[in-house]
Amino acid sequence: MSLLFNTSNTIKMLKMKNILAIVITAISFSFSSSAQEAKPNQPQNKSESQRLKEQLIEKLYMEKDGRKAELIAAEIVKKIDADTSWAGEKKKRDAYRIHPLYTYLNVEDFDGFKQFLLKLGDVTGTERIHFVTAGYVRRAVKKGIDLDFASQLIRKERAWAKQKMLEVSETSKEGREYEGRVFGYAMFTADYAQLLYRKGEKAKALDLYREAMQYNQLRKDADLTNAYLAIAAEFLSPNELKKEMEQLLRNGMATADIINRLKTIYVSEKGSETGFESYMASFNSDKVKEKIELLRKTMLDETAPVFNLKDLNGNSVNLAALKGKTVVLDFWATWCGPCKAAFPAMQAMVNKYKNDPDVQFLFIDTYERGNAKEKNARDYITGQKYTFTVLMDNTDEVVKDYNAKNIPAKFVIDKNGKLRFRAMGFSSDADLMEEIEAMVTLAKHL
């Protein structure tokens, strides 16, 4: 396997957030991958006006024709401006107003998108318009169309993102808002870099990626890091690229992809994988030790709920039969973005412990939707070539026994069947890998 990335796949690697993620992200100007919760519908007594209002809003979000969405959005805006019963929606006025842009984008009606964007003029009441225009840029770059117009858009949005970052940095250089705005600027800068790369301006693209990486220190986004390395690989020798990846490890910006590529180099140089884990430990041992000391203080001492579930081949797996092993449970679903975002790092952990008979990873598909749960899970896992042991919690009983309302949710069970750690959500490859290693290390030695 070659160390160098296939640069024709760079755009695919940088599709960091899909359109739904962009919509959710824009609300808080934060790109974090937090846990997702499946909530049942809650029947409530509602007035007729409230019911009609919700129906109209839902109609807007469900409409797939951009021009029809424009008409619905205009109706909603008109009601907000004139009908006192809509006063509660006033803060969302511009969000409704610009929503047809998402409709056009989702069906890739680029002409409709451009025409409606020009019709809207200057919209200042919602940050969503900045993210949807960035979404347009990503689609344009992926398809290689309308790059001049896309360039105008992303330059404007990048300037906006920088201003938002500078505004918050004047008052605070820590906290979620600061981190989100810094990473927002990194993302828009990476979008511009990808556009320039597509136009053949590769040296400029690399410079912009390097700037984006400076603002990726807090979030440690794996997709951005990997996309940067894909471009850097065209300018650096294999040895220079190796040093670049080693420096990223020292900076706490490990990704599963970096580990795989460093292993390829290591095997090429040494002739085998022997000693690779020690080589990797030289970069993160201190960080893992810090995690161990922090986690030691929060270690649980609960009896882990036992279960008997079937894997994708129909074989039963009983937790009780795994007594004597340290067991890592990962609750996930095919619709859960953060769950899937964490999988490359989890695969790296599975690889790390694949020769350790005392450690077992189980990936429990739960809260799954639809009537083809096993097929959906199998298609995703095999399509991504993950080597996971996947169990099906089709009734959602096991995830409820573990009191995990949100996924992804990870639990570590010691050899005596005691639940020692629980962790929710996903932040970055580096943090996840360090945390799993620390949890397993502690649990194994109890």
C-alpha cells in the first residue's frame, strides 16, 4: 500500500460535514461531533393555530422543490411580520427566509440556488446563510463547476468567519464559542484551499491548508488533518511527510489515517510490525498517562448488565461468557453521524489490541431505524471495510439497560464483569484513542 494519498479522492476526504450537519452546526457555529439522541414523539395538547403553524414549518423543511420552498418560506415570513400569533418565531425569521437555499442545494439545483441567493440580497439575521453558501462551494468543487462564482462566495465567507473569530478572541480565548469560531475559520479556509487545488493552484492551496491547520489545534479534526496531508504529499518526500506526521503526533493531533500510514512506512523500513506499538507510544505515552490519572479518579464499580445478542452472522454472543476479558462496548447506529465519525479511530484501537486475547471490542447496533436493520448495519460495516464484531440490539433493550439515551456511547467492563467506565459522544480521533487506551489499561490491571 502506498503511503501517498490518491489526490483524486481529496475532495471526498474533505466532505467533512454533510448538509444536515451544516444546518445543525450553523445554529451554534460549532462543528463538534456530539452524541445524538433518538426521541419518541411526545403527544401534546396544542391549539389549532399552533398545529397549523407547525404544519407549515414542517412543510417548508420537507419540501424538495426549491421554487415551492420559496413560496412557503415567503408565506412564513409574511405571517411572522403580520400575525401576532407568530411572534415567537421572529428570531428565526431569516432562517426560514433562506431555507430554500438548502432545498436547492440538496437536489443540486445550482442555477436555482444562485438565482435565489441573488434575490435574497444581504441577510444578516442568521449565520446559516454563511454555512449553506459554503455547502454550495463544496458541491461546486466536487463537481468542478462554476468555480469562479464559488471562489467569490468562499472568499466572502472566509472573511466573515475570520471577523467572527476575531470578535470572540477579543473577549475570550477559551470555551466552546471560541473553539467553534476558530475551527469555523479553519473550515472555510480549507474550503478555499480545496477550491484552489481543483483549479490547479496547488501551491496556494497548500499554503491555505497550512493556515487552516494552525487553527485546527483545538478541534483536532481528523478530516481536515488528513486532507492537508493529502496535498502535502504532493510536495514532500516520503521522509519529509513522515516527519510531518510525527510532528502532528507530538502536537496531539493523531488520526487513524496517520497511524496506518506510519505503520506502512515502519514495516517498509523495519521489515515487520514488531516494535511499532513502542514507536507509537513514544509520541503519546505522556498523554495516555495523563488520561489514566484523570480517569482513575472517576472509575466506576458497578455490575455490568449482562446480555445475549446475535452478531451479523447469526451467532450468539453472551457477555457472561467473556468474563476474564476486558470488554469495550460501542453503541452506535447507521444514522448516527458522530458514531460513524469515531469509527476510524475505533478501528485503530481494534487493530492495536487484535493480538491481545484479553481484550474484546463489541460494536452494538442499537436505536436502528427501518425494517432492514441487519442489512443496513452489514452494508455499512462491510462497505467501509471495518473489522468489527457487530451485535444487533434490535429491541433496544441492552442500550436501555446501560442507560445510554445518547449515542455514540462507550463502556469498558473489567475481567470480573464490573462496569468501570462510560463515555458519551465524540470529539477527535486523538482524544478518543488516548481515552480508550487509558480505560483499557486501567481496567486490565484491576
